[in-house]
Amino acid sequence: MITLIYGGSGSGKSEFAEGFVCEKHYDIQYYLATMAAFDDEAKARIQKHREARAGKGFETIEQPFDAAKITNNINENGIILLECLSNLVANEMFRDGQIIPSEKCIEKIFEDLKVLAGHISELVIVSNDIFDDGVQYDETTMDYLKALGALNSMLASEAEEVYEVVVGIPLKIKG
């Protein structure tokens, strides 16, 4: 089962997703962290997220690439909170100093997430809504935004439940 939770920056989507997962009472709760610790700011954000999760019963798996690779290390009776899709897309698309074509990225990530969902009781994916600013970006950034948008749409179609979080209020869109 897939659940998609999305919202803008600072919307409360992460807090909602963590509470949503904790209320499920699975055998084990995994937190699949996708942010790469590439600089001091990223390291500080990762530490902040670790502190926010402390005491909530999550087993953290840091996997900024290749999400399906964790399937051999998880209990199928558990739940995974993937935080977040936008980081995973960026990591896969701008990998090893190269720019991977967005179509290839979309296909790879979607397949990885379907594999992951097939090895766990429930997969909860957090994603960002970064499409409302009305700004025109360079071609590479637009490709990234289109890839994230395509994956959000594809995952929403596959998901049993979809929530949008706005100013801390979760709105059930599907399910």
C-alpha cells in the first residue's frame, strides 16, 4: 500500500507524516532518509530531522539513491516513511557530477518505489509542492520540476491515500 503526502515548504507535511506513521502500529517503522549530506547546511538539516524523530520509534535508513536497494534489510511487516521524494529526485537526477535525463530518472525512481512498496506493508511518501511560485527557471531546473511533478502524479495514481498538507492542516484528496 502506498500513501502520498505532499505540501509546500513549512506546511507541516513532515510532522503529519510522522504522526500518521506512528498511529499505524506496525511491527517496525522505518524512516528512509533521502537527503544527501553534501555540505554543512545539509548536515545541520539532517541533524535537526534526527532530533525531531527521536523517541518516535523509527529505525532510520539513510539512502539518498537507489531506494529499492534496502529491500533485503527490511521487515515486510513494517512501514516505511520516505522523506522526501524531492530530495530523491534531485539526488538521482544530478548524480556523480552528471545530469541524468529526466525520463530515465522518472522511470527508475517509479520502478524503485514500486519494488519497495512490494516488500513492505505500507510505504508513506512525503513530497513537496514546489509548483506554485510562478517563476520561470532554467531548462535543467524545469526538467527537475517536471520530473518531480510527473512522479507526484504517477504515485498519486498508484496510492490508496493521498493527503495535501496546507498550513498544518491535512486534506485527504484520495482514499
